[in-house]
Amino acid sequence: MSLRFSVIKKKSSLFNPSLIYFLLLFFFSFQIPTHLSFTMGFTDFVSDAGLTLANHFLSTRSYVVGNSPSQADVVTFKAVSAAPDAAKYPHVARWYKHIASYESEFSTLPGDSSAAFTAYGPETTELPSNPKDKPEEDDDEDIFGSDSEEEDPEVVAERNKRLEEYKAKKAGKTKPAAKSIVTMEVKPWDDETVLEELEANVRAIEWDGLVWGASKWVPVGFGIKKLQINLVVEDDKVSTDELQQTIEEDEDHVQSTDIAAMQKL
């Protein structure tokens, strides 16, 4: 009897109410994580996920690192193939436009230009393991911040100033003039035409945007030779039609003119 009583006593000790309460409390207080956290930087600027991640990161920042532009912004800017959609990714678009104003200064900005853009960005990002696990109260929470967030007036003023300077600098740069190289043929009346005088009269035409080049005499038959001469013209300044008309005004030497070849430079 004593042995049986001892066994029953040991078994009953396993069902101690205090112990059971402690175990239940521990079990229900333990929460299975509904989010997974990964260490990472920018992933890409093409996919929606990559741009959304960057948009979240830049929602509270004017620069990728610190409070002034650096090579971190440069390498990240160069990784963006085109201006982001401002409607979908307003913070990335704002940052991209701002950094574009520094484009002429990229080489002088401080920092490591050899680092990859993936070395910058969020240190961690929280990704839902299952959308169903998210609490209902999170449905109304704007996890990426309001698109209507007010920016620091000083930052806005500085950005606008630099954009105006950038536009002015771009406008001040003169584009190289469009030019064409032309091969023109000038035909004399007959074999008695003084060819040296014909060429001298042609070269005597001096217009802004017109440069005469090499020439040669090409036989056409019956002892007659035509002048083949090269010239370079600025397209906006010189009309080849008007030039031909001017040459053909030398009626004592010139029968006609033709454009044998013309190529843009």
C-alpha cells in the first residue's frame, strides 16, 4: 500500500496547478513573429519591390548618406536608368531630381565612387511573412509615409536654386553647329573655257559658314573637263541651292552645277 501511494503521489506532482499555470502563461505570452527582418541595402531601381524599398528609405532623407550630397548619391543616381514615376514613388523621384542638379559636380563630391549602390540604403527591411498575419489595425497605417509630407523649406529652396543654376548652365552651352561636307561639280561651256578663271571665280565666293576644300579636274569627253570641288557648309547658314545659283551667275565660264555627294558631319 505504501508503494502504491508513493507512485500516485509522484504522478500527481506532475499536475501541480502552479506549474500548469506557469506553463500556460509562458506558452500564450510567446508570440510567433509575423515579420521577417533581413539585413540589406538597395536591391534595384527597376522592380516595384526595389523602388518601393527605396521610396520608403528616402521618405525621411534628402541624401542617401548624411546631410549633404556624396558619392553614395552619385553611384545610386547612376543605378537609376530613368526618372522614377513621381506618382508611385514620390520620394525617390524627389531625391532623383535633387541629385540631378549636382550632375556637373559629381566628380568632386566626397566619398567612395567605387562602391556599389547595393552597399547603401536601408540596413534592414521588414517584410511580412504572410499578409494574413498582419494585425487588422495596420490596415489604415501608412507604412511609407504620406505623399503630402512637408519638406524642410531650406532643402526645397536649395534644391530649386541648384536646379535653376543647372538649367542656366545647360542653356548657356552652345551646341556645335550642324555641318555637311559637299562635293560639287561645276561644268564649263566648252573646251575653250579658261578653267583656272572658272575655279578662281568659284573660290572667290566667301560666305560665313562656307569653307572651300580640295578640287580636281575630271574629263567629261571631247576635251572638256569639269571642276569637282569639295566644300564644308554650316547647314543653318549656307543654302547649297543659293550657292549653286551664285556660281551659275558666272555665265562666261559656267554652264551648270550639280551636287555629286553630300554627307552630314
